[in-house]
Amino acid sequence: ATPAPFRPGLEGVPATQSSICDIDGQRGVLTYRGYPLDQLASSSSFLETAYLLIWGELPTTEQLQEFEQEVQMHRRVSFRIRDMMKCFPSGGHPMDALQSSAASLGLFYSRRALDNPEYIVSAVVRLIAKIPTMVAAFQLIRKGQDPIQPRDDLAYAANFLYMLTEREPDPLAARIFDACLILHAEHSLNASTFSARVTASTLTDPYAVVASAVGTLAGPLHGGANEDVLEMLGQIGSPDQVAPWLDRAIAGKQKIMGFGHREYKVKDPRAVILQTLAEQLFDQFGHDPMYDLARKLEEVAAERLGPKGIFPNVDFYSGLVYRKLGIPEDLFTPIFAIARTAGWLAHWKEQLGANRIYRPSQIYTGQPSRDWQPVGAR
Ligand code: CMC
């Protein structure tokens, strides 16, 4: 058969069938299982949305209660994992700590039974429950403190902020953080989800699936961009510097962090919602001048990059929200991972339902067949 044309980055090549999430990149519309994201962000909770993504329908009251209780029961991590984290270099990146600790869960729950529905449920619950605990634990450990235990009376988002900051969060802050998790929970076949599906297709365990996805999310072209956005805004310094800075960046062929998307040719709908959330936070807890800088950059970039279909993506405003919540910059991507675990697990489950191992072909561009020569003869 004639080989399919080579498409760098698999642009436009369907690599799976999926009923989890749909993106309309021309109109800027995103749905999870058919539900518009803005409705979920304003009315659902992260755990309800995770349930929807993974099992395909919104839960009933009993199903939601049971899921929330199961997740709450499995939030703690073994002292062995906490001790392992104490041996990690405190200057290491929290995404590396998360990737290692997510993979280590496979050592504890090694009985792999992919055809047993109870095993699937227990892996889903454990991963959704323990990933935030591990992110918060590394944060305290690297500051030389002991991690604190989850609190049963706090809901998912509030408990994470509590474990991270050792303070019970303001209810509005917790609600906004929960909405951020909903916004980041799923986004079709992005790089980390593709990585999760490739790993899943070998029928390995779900902890390896999530660990490989965490490693993929960490890069600056993917989840790592949210951390780089604040650094970039810091470099620009003030709104009057935006236009000259952008001209220099474009002339130097530099990528503007938090801009551009393979799927969207308009502003990412998640960026629109995040902006509203940021403004709610500023109204309650005080304005952040970096937001004015970001809006100025969006405005100037719309003239210079808009005609090419390059607009703010999800990473552009998320950092400003997290910064207002007092979260350190290098935890922005681990937080993305906490949320995206729901999407990765939905894709893991979907992949298992119609599995065929991923094994694409390549176009060989190397040397023709030739004979090995002894070292002295080369
Ligand atoms: N700033 C300036 N120019 C850009 C940008 C940007 N952020 N993004 C794309 N372009 C230009 C690019 O230079 C190229 O121009 P030309 O055709 O003249 O050479 C054209 O647009 C196509 O870019 P591409 O890199 O081939 O597009 P892609 O679909 O392969 O990459 C992307 C998508 C998100 C990796 C890219 O837009 C990018 O690197 N953005 C900055 C990093 C970023 O914000 N990543 C977060 C992505 S969203 C959520 C997530 O995954 O975390």
C-alpha cells in the first residue's frame, strides 16, 4: 500500500476515535461528553466532572457521594512514598518529583487486572486521590517540613490548598481553584494524553500511564508554558514595554508563551473563563498589576499575531490566578497534572475498551545498507 503522507507532529492525523471531549477550534467551543465547558466550570465540581469524563455520564447523587467518599478515603500516601520524597533533591522540579512518585504507586498496587472493573475503579480513585497529596507533600518536604495529612472535612480543592499552605482556604479561593481544575481536566488528544494512550495500549499498569503523561506534560511547549508566562511578563516589566518587547520577540522568532494552539485559531475558551476567575479573585483579594500587563500583551499581540490565528491559550491567564492564590510558580504545571489526571484516566479506560497497540510507521531517511568496517579502516 502507498504510505500515508508524512505530517510533522501528526497535525490533522486522527490517531484514535474518542467520545470524551470535542473541540471546535474555529468557534472556540469545548465540550466534555457533550456538556459545554462554561456550564461545567460555573456549576459542576472537579470530582463530578472527573466522574463525567471517566464514566461518560454525570453521576446521580448517590454515585457522586460514593465517588467523593472513595476519593477521600484514599487521599493518604504511604510513609514510604513520603520518605522516598525526602531523598529527592529539594532543588529538583516538582514535576520530576511527581512523575517519580506517580510511577512508584505501581510498586504498591502492582496486581494488574485490567479486565476487572473493580481494579479499574480502584486505580482511578487512587490516582485522583493521591496525586494532589503527593504534589503538596513535596512542596512541604522541599521546605524542610513534614507533609501534613489530608483533612476529611475538606472537599477536594480546599483540601489540596490546605495541604499546600497549611491554612484552610477562603471558600471563594477554593471554589475558583476547583473551577481551574475543571478547566484543565481534559483536552482531547494533546501530547500528554496521546502519550497516556500509547502507554495504555501496551496494557501496562495505570500508574505507568499517568507517570508517562506527567513527563510529557512537563515540557515548555505543553503544560510547562504556564510557568514560563509569568517569567515572560516579569521580563517585559511594564505595559509601555509591551509593544517594543513583542516586536523584538517576533523579529527574533521567539515563541510567545501562553499563545498559540494547534487546535484553536481563536482565543482559547479556557483562557476566557480563566480571565473571569482572575477578575473575581482580584475583586476579593486585591488587584495584580501583572494582569494589566497581560491584557496589554494580549491587545498588542492581537494586532501582530492575530492574523495568523495566534491568540492566548489556557496557560496565559492560569498563572495569574495561581499567583493570587499564593501558589509558587513551579507548582503551576503539577496543578495542571492534578486536573489532567481525570482526562488521562478517561482515555486510559477508553483505550482499554477498544485496544490495539500503537505502532505507527516511519519514513526511513538514513544510509542504504552497507558493510561494517574494522575501526582502523574507517
Ligand atoms: N508565538 C509566536 N509565534 C507563534 C506562537 C507563539 N506562541 N505559536 C505559533 N507561532 C507561529 C510559529 O512561529 C509558526 O509561524 P511560521 O509558520 O511563520 O513559522 C506558526 O505560528 C505555527 O506554529 P507551530 O509551532 O508550527 O504550531 P504548532 O501547532 O506546532 O504549535 C504550540 C502549537 C502550542 C506548541 C505553539 O503555539 C507554541 O509553541 N506556543 C507557545 C507555548 C505554549 O503556550 N504552549 C501551551 C499550549 S496550550 C496548553 C498546553 O498544552 O499546555
